[in-house]
Amino acid sequence: MRYLNSTKAGLIFLALGLTACTDTADESDVNALRDDLNNLTDQVNNEETFELQLLHLADMDGSNVDALANVGNIAAIVNGLRNQHPEKTLFVSSGDNYIPGSRYTASSDDSFSTVTGVATPGDGRADIAFLNAMGLEASAVGNHDLDSGTSAFAGLIAADGNWSGAQFPYLSANLDFSADTSVSGLEVSDGQEASAMPNSLAAYAVVTVDGEQIGLVGASTPTLENITSTGDINVLPANDSITDLAAEIQVSVNELTDSGVDKIILLAHMQQLAVEKQLASLLSEVDIIVGGGSNTLLADYNDRLLPGDTAADSYPLIYNSASNEPVVLVNVDGDYKYLGRLMVEFDAAGRIILSSINPLVSGVYSAEDETVSAVNGSANSTVDNIVTAVNDVLVAQESNILGNTSVYLNGQRSSVRSEETNLGNLTADANLWYAQEYDASVDISLKNGGGIRADIGSFAFPPGSTDVEDIEYFPPESFPAAGKETGDISQFDIQSALAFNNGLTLVDVSAAELKAIVEHGVSDIGGGRFPQVGGLSFSYDPGAAVGSRVTDLSVGGTAVVSSGVVQAAGPFRMVTLNFLAGGGDGYPIPATNREDLVLDASLSTSVDMSANDPGQASFAETGSEQDALAEYLKQFHPDDSAPFSNSDTIADDSATDSRISTL
């Protein structure tokens, strides 16, 4: 319920009183009452609207190079815009503030003990320190925030020695943290001022901006358990119903409105903007939704975009809430490429005034020098110093050359999640070869495309063109400062592409189980579960019913499935990722004869791979996918005398794909 402003109620009372006494009171009393009325009218006019500058980020979880190149300018833009409206600014993130990989591990280097903002080395701390230095006030819990497990997540949030931890609360109304001992101790009471909630987890918080309370509610995708490492965190609802999810979120919203907070912002990390669009009309009393996880660029007609970028839709998107009030949805692309800015006014009842949103002011601000100048931005020295320290570590990683390619290795998100790619083939083959070093009977390799996080190489428009059909693709660029020549594949490249660095796991699968596994992989084309394979080939019909899409499948040239019918019995020895073997992405992988190649004393299935590891690369854990790819490259494609040369068509062209055929 929206409440009548008390000052407005007083104005009405005085106006009635003035009308009643005009004919009976003496002139001095009337004048005094009129003065009171005029003063209160001025106060109401000032209170009629409340203006907010909302700054927001999302999805800083992709390319190390892009993020590090962009974050300094974004920090400067935040400074510039905050200085324009110092009393009216709120700065938030909708999650995925980091991702495991080179940038994530760089801050574990001993050199970070002297870096302001980090001070105590540790994985991921540079990424959190960026946000601390920029004055972030709250964040939703994203899926990648949990990729290294709940213990690592807790270690980033909590203070430790000279490490200050996250100086803002992580929020999610549909995550129950109480059963997970790693994070349960970080839970605090909901509804406190966010500034009083550093190093904490909660469902919702309050931020006071220019004397007005703003409610911040977090929400995480209900698919979280399938796509990251949630430990014993309970994800609600237990199904994927968006209506049920809205009901979970509404509980927190209602608690805020019942306490008198009438301006509510939802930080929603839903992975798909379509879900946030649904939530907009299902929720009551929510005014603004900040989307996350989908890397969707919303922009208005006059926003300056980075070269090659196009907006998926306008900024903001406008909907009608379940309480029949306007609700706006905003989102930005990731890797610190853009800062979102929504300048908006609320009326006295806490409703958004849509006419107050000026496209010349609101929209996305690109991480470019020109934008910094346009907003009179100023450098954030802490951010810039952390960037320098991370880059120093990454230069050392770039100098560790592990292989060579004469072609661009396609790890683009849209490709690896929908078709066969040369990088998918390369890393699947590396896993197969590496597993055979331990067990020669391993037949096949399967991994999820969503585990490939970056390409290896570069691409660009030719001069004068902006047509995507004209894009040219290149092998990795030289990096003279690190002694890296064109085509060289470095430790940095491998850590970026295989950022999660899952362990390798061996299992036995029957022919029927193999078909079910591949069927699951092609049941969500464009999703992270789409398979990249080695040692087998298959064809599938994306238009057929889920569970009946695989038409033919062969292992080592022997037909296992023909015309959709299983022809063989198996079993087949398969190498996959421990993430998938544990049910990640919902894969139905059996535990038959399971062996995990990363040595872990806590796992009864763990084996010691060290005696079988070729030992030519040492930067990654033995038995991990980064180690497998590095060892494979060292063995077969060590330099430009024997480069990897299987090119990729980039576009979906099944005629040139030898392992995955789309009918």
C-alpha cells in the first residue's frame, strides 16, 4: 500500500482551516494562517517529487582483457556522475562481479600484499576491491559469484587480516544460506541500512538517499543449483516456475512496504532478460528492476556504443506491475563495458514519474575516454593501481607459452552453446588424450560448451565496415612485452578460455545412457549444457521433441544410434568434467566406475594422476582441464612449426562440421 504523505495531509488540514475561519477570524489570525499555508505549500512542492540517480553494473565475468581495459574509465565515469548529484546517487550491481580465471587468481600473487585495496593476497580480491573503491552499495548474488564454491565466496565477502572483504551486502531473497556452514555466519537481519551491512548476506536492505529510504531486494536465478556450485545453499523455489519465484521475492518486498518504504528496486540475476520481463508484471510495489546475467545491452537512441555493439532493446523497458503501477527494467552488457544510469523522479506516493526519464540523460555510458571527458570524470587511483598490479601478473602469464595456432579458436558464447567449434573440439580432444594417458580404454570425451568462457584469438571489422558478415578472425596477437609471438597460446589464454578449470572425471556409460546424455546436451540449444565432444560424432534434429532429437551417433566409426534407435550395448569409457559428473547443468551422468583425476583426499573416487601426467606444463592442477589442454598443446602443437590449423567457419554451417551435424 502506498501512504499519504503526512505533509500533504497537513496542507489539506490548513487549507480547510483557512476556509473556515476567513469570515470570522481577525485579519492577523487569517494572515498568520495564510503564511503557514504558503510555507507548507512550498514544502509540499519540494516533497512532491524525489529524484534518484541510479548507477548500475552487471556481469563483469567475461574477457580479462576487456574488463581490465574498461574498469578504470568506468570508475572515472562513476566519479563524474556521482559528483553531478552527490546527494541523489545510488550505485548497485546485479551480480557476477567476477569469474574464476586469470584475473581472478592474479590477486593471489604475493605482490598484492602491498596493493592498496587488497593488502592480503587472495583469489578474486582484486575484483571485489574494484567495487569497494568505486563505492558500490549492494549486489545481487550471481551464479558466477559461487563458481569456486561457497567457502571461496565467503572468503571474498568476509574481512581477513588486512583484507576488508566486500564493503557492501550481497542480497538474495530466494536463497536460504542457513544450512551452508561456509556462508551462514555471514547472514544478518534484513532491512538494515546497506552501509551498516558490509561483509554480509541478506534478502534485502535499505539505502537512504537524500533523506528518502530506498528498498533493495536481491534475487538469483532458480536454476542456480544446475549452473554453479551452491554447496548447501537452498535455492527457492524448488521448481523453475517464475510465478513461484515472484511469490518468494514478494515476501521481502511486502516486508519493506509494511515498514513504510515506498520505493523498491529489485536486483535480479536471472540469466535471461525474458525472466526479468515476466517478473516486472508479476510483482507488486516494485518500481525498478536491474537485470543481470544475460549480458543484454539496453540503450536509447542517442547513447554512444562501443564499436560493433548494437542494442537489443531500448533503455529503459517499461511495464505495468501487478499493483498497476509503472515499473522499469534496465540492463547493461558486462565486462565493465557500460555503466547504466537511470535518472528518475518518484511522486509523493513513491510511484515512478515516467515523464521524468530523459533519454538525453538516462541510458548507458560507454567505457571510453570520450565519455569520461563528457561527464567530467576523474580517475580512481585505487582502481588504477589494482589494474596495474593485475596486469603485471597477467604479463607473466602471457610469457608462459604453451602452444601455437595458425587460426582463430572460436570460444564465442553464441557458438560454443549451439554448434561444434574448433576450440570445443580442441579442448575435448585434449581431455580425451590426457585421460588415455591414465587409462588407454577411454573412448570418448564430452564437456559442456558453457564451460568455454573466451575465445583464443581476435577479430575485427575491416576498415569502413560495420557488417558482421565482414568480420575477420585472427590467431592470438603478439605481446612483445611478454615475448609472445603471433599465434602463440599462453597460460593466460588457457586460463581465460577454461576459466572454471574443472577436474576431469572418468565414468562408464552404456549406449542408452550415452544417447540420453547427448539428448540432454541438445535439449537446450544456446544454453550452457550444449555438448562439445571428442571420439564420437552425432546428428540431431533441433525441431524434434526434447529427448528424441538425436538421430545418429557413432563412437570410433561404430554406429551406436541409427535413426534414433540404440544399436549397441557398450559400455563406453568417457572422460567428462567433474562438474557435469556431479549433476551440473542437469546432466544424467552415471557414477559407474567413477575415477576423478584431480587428487582430492576427501573423494573416495579420486586417483593419483601424477605418475601418468606428461609433466610438460605445471601452472594448473594435475588432472584439471587447463592442465590437459596445456599438456596436449605441448605434445602436438608446441610452436609455429606444428601449429593447430583446423579453422572454424564461425557461422553455423553444419556442412563443414565433422562431429555435430544439425539436421
